[in-house]
Amino acid sequence: MPSPSAGRSGSPTPDSLPTRPLGRSGLSITAVGFGAWAIGGEWAFGWGPQDDDASVAAMRRALDRGVNWIDTAAVYGLGHSEEVVGRLLRELPADRRPLVFTKCGMVWDENDRSAEVRRVLRPESIRRECEASLRRLGVERIDLYQFHWPDQTGTPVEDSWGAMVRLAEEGKVRAIGVSNFDPALLDRCERVRHVDSAQPPFSLIRRDAAGDVIPWCAAHETGVIGYSPMQSGILTDGFSAERVASLAPGDWRRKSREFQKPNLTRNLGLRDALRPVAERHGTTVSAVAVAWTLAWPGVSGAIVGARSPGQVDGWVGAATLTLTAGDLSEIADATERSGAGSGPTRLGARRGTALRGGTARMS
């Protein structure tokens, strides 16, 4: 069974996007990757009903537009997202297969799939989850395997990270990373073995990673792939308060504070402030929001979700959109005026360093 890593030097996809190194992992990724959270369908943190054929079509569109990686997780749909990604991989020729990233550490009860998911990073659980993900994806090796959240069982992170190191040594995974880890946990992992990548939440609304995790990664040559750069849909052209009211009953966003007033009002105000920038560049608000995250010092790529091919077309332009210094200043001013979110608003003097490096809650 070929790995999705195979055939990367084969025939090109119809579109081509520039790539960046993911830290010093040896992986080269396009600036945007396809996020497979929403295609998991209905579960505790689902986005409502989702058609699998539409999911496969969306991923195909992303690949056709030049995207070379997909980020999923075992817990998305309690295994279903990985199964849908596996279906796509089976349908693709080897030279069209993307890099596949997935995550472990969120464990559910197969006897009661409605029970609360637990954050477990025990070594034996990590290995068991890895084997299950390999089966669902239908691959021999996972390109990037990540901890999804910090452990809640009392397992020392050094023991957990050691289990990841062994999976890499055995060839079951190519690179290893973490998601939702703070610098203190990153330090503890780094002392055991280099952390290839970190995946923090990062958007114009959730900017906190720019003040701690992203600088840590830049200092340690660790790649950064930010998740939810469009704040789960808020920073898109057509989103509105009416859209929130029409979300499916099972859509997790109904309970999120960013989708409730007064945060929603501030967030949509910031979204509206991006429209002039988008118009100047002849692109979408979505692309501007994602491009802002990609301009930040130390960021390797952004994970962007889609439930249909048309949604992919709305954000894929971010991969080649260069925001000017004037654009970035205008966006920073608007962010500060809006009162939306938290965290640093301006790239500052470190921008040149980061650009060289970029070219050199549930996620």
C-alpha cells in the first residue's frame, strides 16, 4: 500500500502553489492546507450534517487548486473524518496524493459514542490510536502525527512524547508535533526530542499565539500551522448574525462565545473592515483574513476548512496574496478599534526575520 508521501515529485496538479518548509521537519507544505474538522459530520463538536460526497469533492478541489496537505484528527466525527480522507486517498493516483496530518489524544467510548471525549496521552493509548488512524486512512505512514490537546490523566508529557518518538523511529509516522500546547509544555517535549511542528489557534480574533507559541517556535526552528484562521467562518464574506441563527442544532458554534453578542458584533465589525483591503487586491475577505496569519513572523501555514468546492475557491487565494505594509497597518488599526479578540495586532520589526523563516479548544 503506497504512502501518501509517495509520488510527490510526479506530475503537477492543475494549479501550483508556493511551498514553505515546516520548520526543519523535512516537509514542504503549501501556505494553506485543507482542514478536515467539519467533514467529520455530526458529533459533540460537529458542524451539523455533512455529505461525504461533498467532502470528497471539496478536498479534490483543494488539491486541484494546488494545496498539498490535509489536516484531520481521529476525534473528528469519532473516526469518520479520517475515513473520508482515506476514501479520497484510495481514489487518487499515487502522484496526486497529499501529505496527511492527523492527531491523537482525544479518546471516546465505542460503547457510548455520546459520552464525553477524554484527553488521554498515555503511551499505550497513543500507539493504539496511531494504529487505528493508519487503518482508517489506509496508509503505511502518517506524514505528521500530533498531540491534539494536553493530557488530563496525569501522564508526564515526557512519557507521552517518548511514545511519539518511538513511532517516528519505527517509521509509522514521519514527523511529530503538538496542538494547543503552551511554551512550558513545548520546552519539556523539546528536551526529549525536537518538536517538528506546533498547531495553535490563530486568527485576527484569536491572536494570543503570536505573543508566546509562535515566537517559541521561531526560536527553535519548529514549524507552525495555525488553525481556524477564519475564526470558524466569522471572517468570511457572507457571514452574519442571521447565519448564526440558522446554524444546524448540532453545530458546535452555537455555543461558542465568539458567535454570541457582544463578541459576535465586534467580530463582524472587524470582518467588515477587511472589505476595502480585499477590494484593492481583487480577492475575498476570507483570503485577506488567512493571508494576515501567513504574514505573521514564524508561521509556516494555515489550516482552512471547507465543506464544498466553492468554499475552497473563497480562501485558496490567500496562499499567493501578499499584504503590503499599508494593508497590515490598516488591519491592525481596525482590529484595535473593533475591540475584537485578544493578542498582538502588529507584526513589528521581526517581520523580515519571520518571512525568511516562512520561506526558509477543539481544532
